[in-house]
Amino acid sequence: MQNNHNNFCIYCGAKLIPNQHFCSQCGHEVYHDSEINTIDIAEYETKINDIEKKYNIKQSRAKELLEKLFDPSHISYSRFSDIILKSNQLFSNQISIVRKMLELEDSTLLIQGELDNKIKTLKKFIYKMEDLINEMVIQLSSNKNDNEDINNLFKEMDDLIESVKDY
């Protein structure tokens, strides 16, 4: 039985001539079954597990600092606590999505770009959690009344969360 998968361009739907390397309509490279390789799922699982472990360490540290540095009645406590909670929920959701992508039977190079983008996004959560930890330490050691740095960090965290929600 002949596979009709390569008879049409996956980008524009145009009819393809056998062994054609580029679509005559849209110009995209034509992938043939022999060229579509599967991704190394174990490699991605290792990356995801490593990212999740690093994030969990950072968010645990952030919670620990929050409890040590601020009284629960303090407004900074609420702001830090809310941002950690939102970040944790969204991070968990994104991890779940990546794992579901890896479970797809046709985990080919065609989804590799999407997986790589998700991994970049997950790493941003780690960097921002590190920034949050640093800001809490600075907040404690600082007696200044200027909250511009912390407000900028909260805005960056909110922007990251919103961009991932939109994504």
C-alpha cells in the first residue's frame, strides 16, 4: 500500500511530484518519509527532568526566604507569595504540556522546534525565580524606601506569566 503522505505539501497543500525536494507553490522543503526522523525522546526527558529539578529547588528557596524574611501580614509577603504561586501553577502546566508532546507517537523533527521553544520558556521561569530570590534578599538588607526594583521584578514576572498564558 502506497503512503500518500508525501503527495501533498504539508505547508500549503499543493500536489507534489514524486521525489520533488521543494514545493513549487510555496517553496518550502519537502520532507520524504525517509527524511523524517524521530527525536531523541530520552534526551528531551532528561532536559525536562533537569529543568523541573532546578525550578523546584529555586521555588523552594524562594518560599523559604519568604517565610523567614516577611511577616504574613506584610504587603510584600502577599505580593511575593502570589507571584510564586502563579509561577508554580504555570510552570507545572507547561511541564505537563511538554511531557504530553513527548508522548505523541509521531514525535518527529517537525515538533522539535516547538519542544525547544517550550524548554526556553521553562528556563525563563528558573531565571525569574532566581531574580525573585535575589530581590527578596536585597529587600531585606535594604532600608531604602524606593520599591522601583521590586516593582520592576513583579512586572517582569507578570509579563512572563501573561506571555506564557497567551502562548
